[in-house]
Amino acid sequence: MTRRERLERKLEKRGEWAQGRREKSEALSHAADPYRGDVAFNTQPGHIPERARVIRALDKSHEHAQMAAHHESKAAGLAGQLDRSVFSDDLDAVVQLEARIVEREGECARVKALNVAIRREMKAGLTAGWLDRIGATDRERAQIVGNLNDWRKQPLFPGWVLSNLRGRIAADRERIKAITSRQERTARAEASGGVVIEGDVYVRVTFADKPARAIIEALKTAGFQWGGGSWIGERVKLPAEVQP
């Protein structure tokens, strides 16, 4: 099961839990309906068992509603993560990352072009209509006006904007290298009958598919660490279960 599939399963569960809690909350919320407007029932002092039961039901209804909201919030976070993220074990991870690099390179070019246009307008004194002349979008206008209101009093996009974009581009390129290497190791494992062991003193053990629980536990017991799609540890401690 891929990471995306696991998160999708969690999202589905959160949705089910939220719905169940909402239904329970709705059912209990009507406990007081028969007594609405019953002044004697609602105001008479002392302990009235039926009134106590109604209060407990309403408290429970509120508790269920709070838990439903909690599950819905978690579900929204998972949905956002699924929408924004590129997971290393996605079948099209490299394609997605390459597309994101192209998009961010376009953003870099856009920021540089805007700064050139803004500097030109600054020399002219930022006369009326300058935002229209540089062709800024509504979102860009908000950023530019915000820059004018800070301590710099200049509409230019600060250097950290480009640095941030370039850093993300570099990180995505490194991820492409790591994912490609992982895919190549997995392919070698498939060609070797399901597992490939590489290295001398320290080895990298790569399986074509997720191994049995017993093998995973044996690797953990031997001190092997999981990372980058492989198990890494000392050759002398390699469990017999994965010996070639």
C-alpha cells in the first residue's frame, strides 16, 4: 500500500467517524423537544430524574458534535495534504515534480519581470495607473501594496521570494534523483528474484515488494534502519532470512 493510499484510507475513516458522530449528536439533540415550553419541568427546583436524563443527553449530543468537528477538521487537513503533496511512491511522482519545477521556474521569471517593471515605474515616480501598466494580478497587487506599507516603503518583491522558490526547485530536483535511484534499486530487486543486497561493510537491502512481517522484525532486531525505500545496516548482522 502506497503512502497516498494509506492517507486516502485515513481520510475515508475520518469521514465515516464524523458522520457517525453527527448522526448520534442529531438523535440526542431532540431529547428536550417534548419539554420545550414546560416551565414547571425546566424550572422546578430539586432533582428530577427525567430532567437529569435530558441534560445528560444534551451534554452527550454536544460532545458528539465536538468530536464530529474534530474528525472533519482532520479530514480537511488530510484532503489538503493529498491535494498538495507529491509522495515518493506515487507512480507519477517524477512527472509531478518535473511539472512543479516548471511551474516554479515560471513563478521566478514572473517575479523578476515584475521587479524590472516596478523599478521602471519607480523611476517615473509611481504615477497614477502604474499597477495597471505593469500588468499585476489581484494577488500580486495585494503583495505589492503590502510591501509599500512595510518599513522598506518599496513595492519590489523582496529577495527572499526568489530564494524561497529556487530552494524549492532545488529540493524537488534532489527528490527526483532520490526517487529515480529508488526505482532503479527496486527494478534490480525484481530482476534478482525479489531482493537485492548492495554494499560491503554496510549494506542496503531492497525488496521488490513489502516483505513478510517476520523479515521486517528480523531486520529491526539486527539494527537495520529503513530509509529511501531500503533497509540499511551492517553486513555481519544481516539476518539469515534475507541472506542470498
